[in-house]
Amino acid sequence: MRIEPSPGRKQPFDTALRSRSVPAQDERSGGRGLALPENGATHAIEQGWGKVVASVSTVAYLGLEARAVEVQVQLIAGLPAFNLVGLADKAVAESRERVRGAIAAMGLSLPPKRIVVNLSPADLPKEGSHFDLPIALGLLAAMGVLDAEALAEFVVVGELGLDGRVAPSPGVLLAALHASEEGKGLICPAAQGAEAAWAGSIEVLAPTDVLSLLNHFKGHGLLSTPQPGEAEEGFHGPDLRQVKGQETAKRALEIAAAGGHNLLFVGPPGAGKSLMAACLPGILPPLDAAEALGIM
């Protein structure tokens, strides 16, 4: 005998669960026997849970070489947390608090979700405070405050203060040269914009704070293009005109300087080899920007 549930009684838990599930062979599961709650996946996508990953390009310094690094930021549903992965050192790990303070200084608050920041490639050591600005911009892009496509054409470096200022960080010129090789622009601190402009014909944005950079991308206040800084005139040593005699050696110096030839000094001690070598930079033409960067 089968007992039917009375109208006033509740259905058992397993019966109610089965009644709210998609059939096991529903066409949305591809016939693989996967039962999904109705509208569950659609609701997760509409809420943006784990769907959007904002990416920002930056660099990691290995000696005098800049390696490409991609900062990936994702907002995942769950308990609020701020996790940073990707072989980061102590200075990079502390960027979480600087980013949190800089965003709060703009009147914004972090979303109540789990924030995951990945520095790719994960096996490359990440050192320095210049990761602050790319992490902050990636987080703002994931929050929808900033258009992620606007950042795709830039390499970003810069340290952040708790008040939102973009502070100088070492290695901006290396980052500018890397951006030039990649065919991208550079976003760097305002104090180092003139240094970055030495890299050549690349677009350089040098904001004083994060808010001014956001206004630039939204078209409310465009940032001016920094001009290359003037190099200080170096000390060339003794003047060749002050050397008395040594006509043959001076003639050899002039020929080597004019033609870019190699030069070998041979003679006994005290013959003037060191003096003649010290006079060579004074008769060479000044270096242009490309030549100066080439011998850096």
C-alpha cells in the first residue's frame, strides 16, 4: 500500500531536492549525466562570480634586464580575503595594505569577496614595490571602475602611498625600454616621467596619483606628455690641447676618434699613455639618446 503525503505535510528533503534539479540527461549537461540546479549557473555569471579576470602588464627586474609579468586579478564569491600569489617577496606581499589604503583614499571600498592576485609567470621571482600600481589598477578594472581594455596597451610600474600618491620606484628606464620593445606605452610615477621619455617614441603617462590617472582614462582631465630630461654634462678629463709634444700619439687619437677605430697604447712607464687615454673622451662627439642607452 502506498501512502500519499497529506497536503499539510512537508516533502522529505531528498524528494524536494530531486524536484528542484535538472534531469540527469538534460541537454544542457551534454548527456553526461550532470544534474545542475535550474538558473544556478546563470545566476553565478550574472553576479560576476569568478568570471572576470582583469590583466595588467608590468615587469620584474633581473639585474639590468626587465622580464614581462602579467598581473591577474579576480573576484571570487566567498569570505572576504586578499590573497597574492606568484613567488612575491616581502615588499610585494605588503602591497596589499598599500593598495587597500590607496583605494580607500579615493572614497572606494573593496568588494566583500575573495580577491586573488596572481603574478604570472609564477616561477619568476618578484621583488620591489613597483607592483603596487599595476595591482591597484587591475583591482579597479575587476571592480568595474576602470576599463580593462584601456590598460592593455600599457606597461605599469609605480609604488603607492596610503593617500593614493604614485611614488617613484627604481628601474623605470628599464621598464620604458621593455615597453618600447613590446610596442606598448608606459604608466609610471610623475617624478620619473622625464626619465622614461628617454626610451624613445612611446606614450608615457606620468600621474601624480591614482585619481588623476582614472580621470585621464575617463576623459575628464588628460595628462600631459612628459619631455625627456636633460643629461648632465660629464667631466671629460684633461684637454688634448694641453699636451705638449706627442704629435704622433695625438694624430693617432684623432684618427681613432673620427673613424671609431680601436687603439692600443704601447710604451715604457711615464711615456704618457694614461694621459693620452684620458684625453680621448674630450675629442669624441656627444652621445645621442640611443647611444647613451646602448652603453648603459
